[in-house]
Amino acid sequence: MPERALKKLNAYILPEWKVCFFAALVVGILSHLYKITNWLPNWDSLVFRYDSQNMIGLGRWFLPVVCSFSSFYDLPFLNGIVAILFHALGAVCICRILNVRKKITAFLIGAVIVSFPAVTSVMMYNYVADGYSIAFFLSTLAALHMTKGKTGYIISAVLIALSAGIYQAYITVTIMLVLFWLIDEIIYNHEAFGNVLKKSLCMLLSGISGMVLYGIILKVILGVSSAELLDYQGINSTVSLANIDLPGSLYAVKETFVNCFFDLSEGVNVYVVLNVFILLFTLSHYVKYIVRNEIYRKTINVFAVALLAVALIFGAGALAFANPEIDYHNLMLMGYSVFYIFFIILYERGNDTNERHTCIKCWIVLIASAAIITNQVVISNVSYHKAQIAYEKSYGVLMRIADRIEKTPGAENCDRLLVIGALENSERYSVNLSPDITGITDGYIIRADDETVGQSVLSSALRDYCEMDYEIVSGEEKKMLAQNEKIEAMGEWPAKDCVVAVDGTIVIKLGTEGEC
């Protein structure tokens, strides 16, 4: 009976897991209520307000499957709640991987995961927020099965393939959690080096198998559907491993790590100060524990810990090794959240024989973690505020463009649209709040057409908001029309002659083609 099944399930769920889950729900609401209760689109949202998410050309063959359950509409509340729920479940998996035993530790892990800046970026792409959150959950579940060994390696490979089939960037979450678990096993569980090496090799084999399975399924689907990988973020060369450049990859990994936590381009701020403190405190405590417990006497174990610690930096930026030219934006940085867990886990790891010292350490971890979580909540809300301003500003421009079209002689006989250039201050896709939040701009969300993925933001916005449905002019035809003397002589927005009708085509010149 359902009642008996639910009772058994409840008995199986540890109190710490419940605390972690509900902490993630509460903090998730505090962080993202602004977004899930308002329509705050970005440029992609205007294009994908309703879309089947058929992104096979981007290697995301499993995305349309998981997104279909919550419909293919961009639904702020439903998609947002699903995203919070699956990030909460992922946080519970992390607690299981690390065998968390204290409720405060569980609370902090749930809270820091759901408020991490990468989640805010996911929310800005709300039409896939549900799918991406499931990819995160699958990546944590894959790490959980890896740490259990035996048949878990096979299950993990399948989960990795499914997660990558939704969004490839979440493979870094699995890598980071596995590296963290291995370090934890050596330092706090005193695991022998031989066992650690054996487990590491099995995990590596499982991870490679998962990515090979992902590649095989992708190749089959591309063949069946007669599709090709797009040249977006270099996905075509990334999958084929045709663009490997070790020096370039190492540089990209270093820059991504520094910019994620220690970006001082806008001056000193709370986020960077907290990150510097957490880094120094975590390193000093781990070193202190190794010395105090004479772990250093086992040279091979110290070497393994050092190697795994360095591997964390590379693991977080693993995709750069497949393509060093990849633009590692905030949406792809969920693996970096694991660095905070190294600090949080100290609440119940490595206690001193001196009770007073242990008490001080716990208070430091609690207060500093609460500070970083609070700051992340603030960053999320400021991000959504900026998104609202950008949307309202862009909506105003859209209404002006629609009005210009209606007043253009001959517009009533046009059924095609040619957009040249983009509005000034519309090219940025992130806003610098330390760190950069992808999907938000201080400028306009109406931007240049992207022919690589077949997007025309202005056309989509005119159709949805103004009931002006036009066929898009692109490719070689666009280049030929743009050379028309009448079009070349047009002024740029907001000049009086920036909208004209030419041979059944509405031509809108927002800026110089190719500048944005």
C-alpha cells in the first residue's frame, strides 16, 4: 500500500538529508523568488518562449526528453520550482557521498548549492532550467554511485551519459565530487594508497565509459536525424577532439578559476574577500590536520592528496582540455561550487583534541558559510533586478520599432524582415556582479541575429508582442540585400530613415553589421 511504502521511505531518509533538502528549498525561494514570480526574459527567452528544445546540433540529445515533462513553454514558476527541487536533491546526494552526520553541515551544503551564482545563471535561461537542474542531479547521482563501487561504476557511466546529453558542462560536477571524496578518504578515513589508486582507476574508467556512451548515442542520433553539430562554442571540434591545445587549456583553466572567485577588475568586494578568507582557512586547517595526525609520515599519501588537490583546479575546468577556446561562462561553472563544500565539511571533520579550538572552528565555519550564502542570495536578487530593468528598457525600444514599421510606406505589403547590426550596448551576455552572471545585461536584450543557431531576437519579439510575423532574411541573401544602395544609405537606429521597405522586405538598421 502507498501508506506503508511512504512510511518505509521516510524511515530510510536520514534527518540530515531532510534538513539539507528543506534548507535548499527555503534558501532557493529566498534566492530565486524574484525570478520565478516574474517574467524576466533575456534574449534567448524571447526566442525560446515555446520551443521543443531539439538541440541535437549542440550535442544535447537528452534535453528535449527531460524538458517535455514540464512542457516546452518558458514557465517561470513551474520551471523555477523544478530547478530548485532538483538542485536540492543534488545537494542531498552530496551529503550522502560525504556521509554528512551533522544537521548544520547538511543545512549549509543545501543552502550554498541552491544559491550558487551558476544556479542564478541557469534561472535566467528558464526555458531549460528544469532540464539543466536534472543534469546537475544526475551528475551528483553519478558521483554517488561511483563512490559505492562494484555495479555502481556501470550505473554511473549511464548517468554521466544522460547528464552530458542534457548539458555537457555538468560532467565537472561529477569530477569534482569524486576528487573531493578521494581526498576525504585519504585524510579523514586513512584509506591506504593502494585502495585509493584502485578506486581512482575504476572511477576514471567509469567516467570515460560514460562519455564514450554519450558520444556513441550522439553519433547514432545525428545519423538517424541527418543532422550535424553546429559551430557553437566550438561544439563540433570539441566532440571530435580536433582542437586540443594543452598550453591554451591550462591558461583557460587558470583564468576561469581566478575570475570565478577572485575577480578584482571592479575593485575589492565582499564576494572576493569571503573567498580569500575561505581559501586560506581551508588550506591552513587541512595542513594543520595532516601535521597534527602525522599523516605526512606516509609520503605516498601526502603526494596523493597534493596531486588530487591540484587536480581539483583542472577538474573544475575539464572542458577546456577538449577545446581551449571555449567561453567558460558562469552557466557552466556549477562544478566550482564544490570548493565551498571543502570549507563547510570542516564543521564536522578534523576536530581538535582541544574542545575550545573545535568550538572556535565550528563557529568560524558557520558564520563564514552563512555570510557567503547571504551574499549569494543578494547577488541573485540584484541580478534579477538588473534583468527586469534590461527587459523593460528593451520593451520600450521594441514598441518604438513596431511603431516605426507601421508608419513606414509600403510596410503593409511586406512579409519578410531583414535586421542589420544590433543596438548599441546589446552585445554583452553577462553582468559583472563578482562573479559575472551569464544571461543578464545592463544593456538591451534585443540583439543581433545569430545565424549559427538560427535566432532572430527582434523577429521573435515582434511576433509575440506586436503580432508582426515576418520571414527572416539571412545567409547569402542577407549579404546581397545589404549591398543595396538604398539600404547602405540608411541611418542607424534611432535615425528617421533606419526603417525602410524594400521589395517586400522590412529592413531595420540597428547598427553596423558585424560590430556586435
